[in-house]
Amino acid sequence: DAKTTQPPSMDCAEGRAANLPCNHSTISGNEYVYWYRQIHSQGPQYIIHGLKNNETNEMASLIITEDRKSSTLILPHATLRDTAVYYCIVTQEGYSTLTFGKGTMLLVSP
Amino acid sequence: SAVISQKPSRDICQRGTSLTIQCQVDSQVTMMFWYRQQPGQSLTLIATANQGSEATYESGFVIDKFPISRPNLTFSTLTVSNMSPEDSSIYLCSVPNRGHDNEQFFGPGTRLTVL
């Protein structure tokens, strides 16, 4: 699986958009970008994934650059409950094993 | 979605003893995964447990230290054997979303402290 690079921490004001970047410059053509988050004292939670098109669901939007070497997870209106560690994972569809990096600790403040 | 429970939620154990962690899923699943999360660290996959076959262990993890049982499609156990303080971690199980193997549902974790 391709390696990912994320900033160790980010801050966001409540109600504002949180934009979490991920670099995956060695991604190969059949690898997807997955995002999970882990709220303190809980297990990780799946958020969204994509291959090359932008994706949106009820939780977030995923923007993948045209060259697929980076992506951004967008939480459009961050709340205090979005404070968590966010993991960007690159893996093959159906491969099933997930390799978690260090992630980004997002702190949403009032 | 799948609802996953783990027992115990936390435990404090003495070195040299063993602890068995249970993972129960509310639906039948072929694959179950066990992860370890050491203090302040990210998750590391220990093994994949398929019902009806031996568990597949990741590099650095061995069956003698982390024996796994998978007696049916809704249940699995992970045993942490001959524990040392270095085994103090959160242990989590997960299952894939049906038809979407990389969308995994995680249990709440078992927080283990070894003295």
C-alpha cells in the first residue's frame, strides 16, 4: 500500500469548515483513498472513500487531485464532536487489511 | 452496519498471566480483524480471523503469544498470553461492511494494563 503523510495536528473553529490534507504521492492506479476517524476512547469510524472522483456523503466530502497524489477531507461545518484523530489510508479495493498511520489530531474549539 | 461488542472493556492484569478478550458481532461475518493500539500510537493489525480456518498473523505477531479462536460467524476471541507491561494497549476487533471490505466497523476496544 502507498504511504500517506498527514499533518500531526490541526485546529478548527466550531461551525467553520475543516479541511484535512493527505499526501499520497506514490499511490498506484488501483488504490483507493479511505478516511477514518477515531474519537477519544472509541474505535475508529469509517468516513468516506474514493478512487479519483470527488465524493460526498452525509459526514464529509473528499476531494482528490487530478494526479491523485493528494486529497483533502472536508467537514463542512465542524462541531465539537468532530474532535478526533483522522486517518488517511490508501489501499486496494477488496484487499481488506488497513494500515493506519499517525493521522491528524483535529481539535474543534468553540 | 454492524454492532460490535467487546468484553472486558478494560482490565488490569499481573505480568505472566493471560487474558482472553471476546468480540461479538450482531450479524454473521466471514472475516474478523484484531488490532492493537499502544499508548499514544496508531492501530496495528495483529491478525485476520476467518471462520473455519487458522488465523493469519501479521509480521511481528505470533500465535503462541496471541492465540485466536473463531468458533462461529459472530464471535471471536483473542488471548494475550504471558503478559508483560509492554502488552499494555487497547485491543480492538473489526469486521468489514458486507461487500465493502475496506469499510470496517470497529468494536469499542479493550483497554489492558499490565503491571
